[in-house]
Amino acid sequence: MPDINLATATAAEVLSALENRDISSIELTQAYLSRVDALNGQLNAVITVDHEGALAAAKDADDARHRGEGGVLNGVPLLHKDIFCTAGLRTTCASRMLENFTPPYDATVVSKLKAAGAITLGKTNMDEFAMGSSNETSYFGPAHNPWDFSCVPGGSSGGSAAAIAAGLAPLSTGTDTGGSIRQPASLCGITGLKPTYGRVSRFGIIAFASSLDQAGPMTRTVEDAALMLNAMCGLDPNDSTSADMPVPNFHDALTGDLKGLRIGLPKQYFSELLDDTVANRIQDALKELEAEGATLVDVDLPHTQEGIATYYVIAPAEASANLARYDGVRFGHRCDDPKDLMDLYARSRSEGFGSEVQRRILVGTYALSAGFYDAYFKKAQQVRRIISNDFKQAFDQCDLIAGPSAPGVAFSAGAKSHDPIAMYMEDVYTLSVNLAGLPGLSVPAGLINGLPIGLQLIGRAFDEATLLKAGHRFQLRTDHHRLAPPLAEIS
């Protein structure tokens, strides 16, 4: 095998080695599978590994390359968050409810990445039904942060973030409903992009909150995220919320400096909620963007604080409706020997769902109930519009908005699991972006006491190109994205 360091290899580097015939896809895929087998026992980042399917797909990729064919990611291994349906491969959503579910079809994102030639290694751990910010609600046990096993990797895409950071694959999919790509990307020191709502099809993604969920790439670099996004996105007739918008070549758009780019800094993102050391590192990152030609301007997002309450009415309400189908009759776990229909419903759902999922179903059902709908759900939708308008007004003064991805570094496992409010505050800088349907990017911005932090950049709707260009220019000036946790040094 050529001199490829799997611990830090990017998809672009892997592609170059494949195209130069320095390595075959079979050799590369076997190397990553061996790394997963060696390290996942410590990380618990991957729920299901598909050795046979991955090697068969790798052979097909090699054959296609010999014929001069193959997509833009031909032969590159990747992992999928275990919320994407994968035909013939177990899809659990990290829940007992779907412990034995094997879908008969692929999610659109999965089929698009297959068409691009990517090799599916397996499915990553996550918070159950994507509900959490620490990956501690998984039925299959928590994933661990490769920078410090005693710390969480973030959530809900914690397994994907931990896997990329530890070099188990160069690419992974994630989903982001309130920060579930960007927050774990920050805590694990990788790059994570939440595209504009509608940019990437939701077909075949097991739904949490349908007006907020969005799939995106989780990678080591912005360049890799651009490559992956081009393969993932586009209009899908199977998804009524899929946007009929032109798709630029995001990779080609990475060139050029940032002269004339205005970056807005909301005072609400630099309040007492933000750790002082994190704030200092974010300021250092902003200086790098200034050195690239960007101009920093002050903007106001006055309803940022209302985002938490708004989100935790809307998201649970939509979850309560989406998860109603798992009743022991049509879908999911079925209890043993039910006495009657009500016993079947009650025990199947209480056995199949974990405590956080149950909490959100109860909150959401209450918010949608007669007598409370206007007071809670309708009011939250009105505030959502106000939050969206805040962003529109801010973008009259700037081209991007910058701030932290998370209020601090990774916290110790168990530190917030008994305090839902403290856990929910992990997403204070991310969830308003989902409420407004905007794209958001987290890029590594250094280490604090050996743990990563992330810089978040937020763009106008469907302007991922500007977002990615700024992130790429930042990474050309820094090496934070090249750092690897001690675990990743093990071969």
C-alpha cells in the first residue's frame, strides 16, 4: 500500500491516489475496514459494518476505473449516519424501535453517492432518532470522542464526527435538524456542512422534524465537503420539499480570495453564554479571514435567545407526528404477548423508544393538542418567522455571518444527561439557522486543552458556494483541520 496516512487522509488525496493507480479501491477499502475493526471497539462510532458489500462495491469501482468510467467519488470509502435508508443493510436510527429494520430501498442521498462511485463501509452511531447533542441516547451505547474517550463527540451525528476524526473513513453523511452536523463537527475537530433546507433530498431519511431536517457532508476539509455536496444535492421528485434550484460546481467555486466579502458578527453570539477561551480562538480565526481580504461588520440577531424555546416546540411537535407510525402494528418494535390493542401500543412504544425520544413526543403532543395549539405551536411558528427576518435584515449588511459552532469544547460523558436544558443549550448557536432554513458550516479552529473547537459560518439561502469558499480560504491559511487525535495514530 502506498504512503497514505488513513488517520489524516482527505477524500481529495485518496481520489488522487486512486486516479494515479497508486492504490486500488479494493486495497483502500480493506485498509479502512481493518481500521474500523481495530478502533471501533474503543470508539463505538459505527453500528453496522458491511465488509462484504463494501469490498464488492470496491471491485466494481476498480473495474469502472479500468474502463475509463466512474463518478466523481469513484472508489472513495464513506460511512452513512444510521438514519439513511440503505437497501439490504440494517438501518436502526440507533433505536430499539428499529433494531432489526432492513430497508428495501436506498435514500436518495445514498443512491446519489453510490452513483458517484463512493463505497459504503457501514452505518454510524447517533443519538436515537437524531434527538440529542451528545450521542448518549443511542440504544447501542454512546460513541466516544477520539480526542478524549471520557468526553462526548456531540450529537446527533456524533458517530459520523468521531469516525472522521479518527480516520475510519474520509467521508460521512450526517443530518442536521438543530445543529446535529455542526456541533459534533466542532467537538471532534472536523468540517461539517448543513446545506440550505431543500438543497439535499430528504427522501429515505428517517424523519425527526420534517421542516428542519437536512442532510449534509461531514469531512476533514472544506474541499472534500464541496466534492461530496455536489454528489449529494439536486432536485428529487420523491421529495416535495426538494428545491428546484441550479446546482453550481461547488469545488470550482473555491478559488479566489475574499476581497470585498463582508462577514457579520452578531453580538448575541459573543455573550456570556460563550466560554471566554473559545471566544478568543474565534477572534483569532476571524483575523485569518480578515487577512484574506474579508471585512468584519457588526450585525444584530435580536431574537437568538428565543430560538431555543421556538425550536423545542416545533421540533418535538413534528417528531410526535412523524413517530406516531411506530405503534407495534405497522412499523418498528412489537412487544411480546399484548393483552389488547392499548397494551400493544403502550408497551411497544415504551419499550421501543428511549427516554429522550419519549420526552420529546410528550412535549410535542402537548403542543399540538386542542387548547394548546395556538398558545404553543402557532406562536412558535410566528417567532420562527421573526427569527428568519432577523437573518434577512442582517444579510442586508453582510455576505456571511460568523461565530462559534458550540459554546464550549466537548464535555464529559454524563455531565448534562440529567439536565435537558443544559443539553439543549449546546445548540444555542446552531438551531436558529435551521429555523431560518439557511446553510451553515463548521470548520476546525484549533484546540483548547487538547479538545477541538469550531468556527461557524452562516450563508444566505442556496449560497453554499460563498460559504465553502470562505471556509476553504481559512483552511489554506491554517492547519487545524490537519490535526489528528492520539487515537488516530494507532494503525
